[in-house]
Amino acid sequence: MKLTNKFLIIALLFAGITSCDFFDPDIIEDPNNSSLEGVLNNASKAQLQNLVTGLEIRHRASTGSINILSSFGREIYPTFASDPRFINQWIGQAADADAENDPSFFGSAGTYTTPYRAIKQANVLMQSAQNTDVITDAERNGILGFAKTIQAFQYLIPLNAQFDNGIRFDVADVTNLGEFLSYDAALQEIRNLLDDGLSDLNSAGSSFVFTLTSGMDEFNTPATMADLNRAIAARAAIYAEDWDAAVTAVEDAAPFFELTANPDAMNKGGYFVYGDPPDIFNPFFYTRNTTSIQLPTVHPELIADTLAGDERVDNKFFLRDTPVVLQGLTANYQDNRFANTGAPFPFFRNEELVLIYAEALAQRNQGTDLAEAVDAINVVRNSWGLGDFISVSQSAIIDEVLFQRRYSLWLEGGHRWIDMRRYDRLDELPLDGGKIYSKIARPLSEL
């Protein structure tokens, strides 16, 4: 289903229960609307459904972090003429631009607050499921497994933005928040959360007691949600450089994971869906050749490095009739991925899994791993009209994985910035008259 107006309004009210502050309890009673206190005990199935949909709405809001992280990784220019700080600060052209040390760095708050609101929504959903007797144990496990899986996805967003600043993981008790954990410790907690969610899903029977949006059609049963859980676990495992675990998690994500060389197989996955008001439009749809300079544009180096015959180039990048010129930056291409305002936006696709598999195999480098990594790379290349990559060099294979991730995952989650940091290659990114950041400062509210 999509978010129908009636259902969306109700779900937004439930999501709004947790919206005032991302940690504050926000327990209120309102005779006209359900309160947080009103759903934490003896919630009805309808209330649980609304909390689930509210979590999907919160989950969808994570796209708000993509432009800033993709600017850091030079996937795009943030050519938004409404405020010179998009370029001055995000590209780092201003002398005082300092994402790493400025706790009020322009446009960065959402990389922290937005995911934690989704995490809080998931905590409310789980507590409500645990404190009601209208569902069976299996149905309860389904809710818990779904909530933990989405929570883990969301925790990775502030962790990747904050990097070695660390993040809070224990935020379930908003009156007694846990301490900040290091990057490695927080990442391990996220991986443990995914394992807990998988255990819940494995004890959730054959169907959910709730309904998800059409963007989750690939994952609308406990068994298929477990595939998404393992996909996120694979992403977390490569961040942890746990290559064995990454290989295993990818393989366990089948049949979501498949090594089939065609666009449909690459694009299979989870999507955020959009609709007409009161819902929102896809925030990455922009009219082709728009004269308004209020859009992200494709970084020129990305275009310069493309391979002849790569179908991703035409699929993703639109050559404008007139270049966008702003604050000394010039871009000839804009986003071409979406046909209209209601087009779904991907948050995890099989293509990423295939490239995670290739990277983990190449890094593990045991037995036939390098050959299998090359095979996986060629699944992606062949899907988009490119011939086979051939190499027996571990370093060359890893370079090719990173190259393919650059185009396959363009503007989907700040992957390029994260990848270049993971491989200590941030100094290879173009400066564009600015500077390259390695992290975002801890927000002022947390100091």
C-alpha cells in the first residue's frame, strides 16, 4: 500500500507523539489525539499499526542527510542559491568552515536528530508491543524484529556522520541516557541489535500482524524482513572490517541477494514511497533543465571518470541545456533518476549487497575469494552494459569495487564519503577550493 491520506494523517499524529525532542519523554495527555502514555499500555492493533507506519515515516526522513554527506564525498555540488553557506560550508570554501569542530555547523543537525527520532519511534513501538495483550507472542516478535532492524539502519547514520566522536546507543530510557560509545563499540552494539532482531524475526511465524508500505514489498513477511536485516548486518560488517561476517550476512540475505546480471535484479530492494499532500514528494526529483538554482548537481569529476557504455550514466545523470553556475562552481548535469514527484527512493538495493560481497571476498582473500569477487563485480558491470573486469590483484579488485560503488550507489546515502574514509583516501577527493572533512562535530545540544 501507499500512504493514503486518512492513514497518513493518523500515522503522522502518532509519529508526532515523539517529535518534540529526540530524547525527551514527551508524555502528554490530549483528549483529541492519542498520547504517548496512551499507546504505551494496552495498545490496540490499530494503534500498533499507526506506530509502525509512523516508524516508516521517520525512517524515510533519513534522506535529509544525503545531500550534506554526498557534498563531503564530492558526489554532488550543493548548488542551492537560497543560501551561500551550502557551498561555503559544505564544500568548505569559507575560511571559517569547520564541520569537524563547529557544533552548530550549517545544515548538519539532521544527520543526528532525525535518525534518533526514528530510533525513539521504534522504542515506543517496541514498548507498546510488549505492554499489550491483543497480539500473540509470534506477532509481538514480528514487531520487535522489524523495529530493531530499522533502528539499526538508523543508528548507522549518526555513527557514520560522527565517526570517532562516537554516539549514544542506549537511549531507551530517556530520563537516563547512556554514555557516548566509541565508533567501534557503537558499531558492535548495532550489530548485536541486528542479531537480536533476527532472532525475533525467526520466532515471528509466517506473517506480520501489521502492514507495510509498498516500498517494503520485498520484506513484508518475517522471513523476508530477515533478509533485509542480514543486508544491513552485511553493511555494518564491512564498516567493522569483519570480512567473514560480511560474506556470511550477504549469503544469508538471499533471496534478496542474488547474483543475476540485469537491472531488475540490481534495483530489487527497499524503497521510500511518496504521494500527494498531506504526504510529501520525493525530495530528489527536480524538473529537468529547471531554471531555478535550487538543486544538487552532479560533480564534474564523476562525469569525467565514467566508462564508455556504462548505462548508469544516462540513467542517473541528465545533461542540462544550460550549466548551473554558482559561487565559482560549474555543473553540467543534474539528477536523472526519478520520473516524477511520486517516484520511490531506494534505501537498500541488491546492487549494494553484490558489491559488499565482492569487497568482503577480496579483503578476506582465501581460496577462490578473489575470483568470486571478480565474478560479483562483473554481475554489476554486465547489468549496466560494461564488459568483464579481469584481474588477480587484490588491490586492483578492491579499487574496482570502490569505483563501481561510486556509480552504483551515487546519491543514495553518502557512500562515497564513507568509503573514502574507510580506505584512508579522503585526500584523493577534489578540494574545489574548499576542504575535505572526516566527520561532523557533536551537536551543541550534546556538549
